[in-house]
Amino acid sequence: MANLYENLRQRLAQDRERLRQELAQMKASHVAMVESGSREGSAGEHLADSATDTSELETSLALQANLHKLLEDVDRALRKLDDGSYGTCESCGQPINPERLEAIPSAKLCISCKAQQERDERGTYLRR
């Protein structure tokens, strides 16, 4: 199990670096879009162009938020590896199947608890 965890630690460290690079690139692109829009904005700007720019900025922000969440999950998994609690379900306290950890190294729930969480979320969404 120690060998598996060391391999997963390496994958998580690589994921963290990749996510940081993607975030930096996205932020730079976002800043460029905002600056470009503020320079080009004028009374004569076409509304469709403005709407497209706004949509692209919203998409960029949503993608950045998703990358931040993934990075938080990776950082949490690395902290758990350090403190010895990695591989334990945060909901039920049971061990997470090693195959699940290999598939998703940042998994914080066992497959049963994850399935229940998704059912709960789906039910909440349907009740709205």
C-alpha cells in the first residue's frame, strides 16, 4: 500500500503543477480579454460583440472556479497523505477502494458515499 500511495503522491504533485499552470494561463487570458474589452468598448460597439465578450468572460470565470476546486481537492489529498488519513472516506470513515484512488487520486469519498451524495444532490435539484 505504501508503494501505491507514493505513486499517487507523485501523480497528485504533477496534477497540482498542471492545474497551477492552467490557472495562470487562464488568468492571463482573462486579464487580456478584460483589457481588450475596455480599450475597444465604445458607443459604436455592436451589442452582439459585447454579449459574446461577456459570455466568454463568464465561461472563463467558471472554468477558473472549477480549476480552483480541483486544485483544492489535490492539495487536500496531499495534506491527507502527509497526516496519514489519506484513503479514508470523509463521510463513513471506511477505507476507499485502492482502484478508486488510482482512478481519482483526490477522491475523498468511497464509492458508496459518493453515489449517495450524487443521489442527494439530484434529489435536491429535482425538488427546486
